Amino acid sequence: MGLATALELADAARARSREMGFRPIAVVRVDDGGHTVASVREDGASLIRIHSAANKAWSCVSYGLATSEMGKRLATWHGQDWTQHVIGASGVVPGHHLINTPGGVVIRDTAGTVIGTIGVANAEDDEDVCLNAIAKVGLFAHIGAGEHG
């Protein structure tokens, strides 16, 4: 997915957020290697939001799961809550921190190939904004527990 489609995805996320009456958001789209393709912060979204969106996108690419699914799995892994251990250890990767709050979703193309991820921050339902934007541009979301699209 090139820059034009990444920006179309960001525009679709922003439109969904406005449609739902949410606060100004930040959207980050990374490729399948975790490199930023597009980064958009709406006027009025705080500085931390762009970093949160980037960390959500980066977390998805790192684990191949939506951040919401990662949170569920960490909370119940081998009968224990591993969230603090895994999320805390991510601080060793310069510039990135794993995050397991909803708002990061894996993106697949029509052939089912993972082509990157999207992270959204500051919407009251970040994951809904991601899923809606991905579908709107004709791609498919992968949460980890099943396909969406």
C-alpha cells in the first residue's frame, strides 16, 4: 500500500471519527516492517495522541494481532496476567513501546497478505474507527481471533 492509499485510510478514519462525534484523533499507518507510511494528527488532538497511535500500529506489526486481542491474550496467558512483564519490557526498543489498548489493527490486502497496520488514538472507540476505515478503502482487517472486512 503506497502513500496515497495510506492517506486515504487516514481520511476514512478521520471521517468515521467525525461521523461518530468523537474528539480530534491521530492516525498512523505503518508498513509490514513497522516503518511509518503516514502520520496524521488532527487539530486539537494532544501531542501524546500521535505517539499513542504510532505505538498501537507498531505493536500490531510486532505481534500480528490487533492491540485489543493482544490485551486479551496477555491478561490470560497461562492463567496469569503477563501485561506488565511484556509491555514493560518493550521499553528496550528505542522510540517504540508496546501498547495493548484497542485502536491498533492489522491490515490485509484482497489476497490475504499482511500489508501493514493502522493505529488510531483519541476516539472513544478507536478500534471501530480502524475497522471502518480499512473496509472503506477496500482492504481487510485482521484482529487475531478472526477476519473482518
